[in-house]
Amino acid sequence: MNMDSIGKYIREYRVAKGMTQETLAEYADISPSYVSMIERAEKTPALETLIEIANALEVSVKDLFDFTF
């Protein structure tokens, strides 16, 4: 699993929806600093956190993964 890609997709979806890290954090019930660390691939979120982030962004968890090889 490439965490760089997950963080990149989270950032892209967040920006496309006009959300700040603070807003995403509020909807996903995590801290803004944790959102930042996930987007920079410094932290690996738990599956439950990925689900909350995907729900907040109104995308599927699958959309947060890069399946190109």
C-alpha cells in the first residue's frame, strides 16, 4: 500500500470539494494535524479512519487507493 498515493488522493478530493483540513478533520472526527500528517504520508490511518475520511469526502474508500502498477 502506497501511503503517498492515499494522502495525495485525500488532498485532491478535499481541495476539489473546497474543504480545509480543519473541515475534513471535523467531519471525520480527527484532528487537523492528523489530516495533515496523513496527506504528507507521515502517518498511516486505521481502516476506520479511512472510512470516516471517505465518508466526509463523499467518495468510496476504493477511490483513495492507486491501483496502477
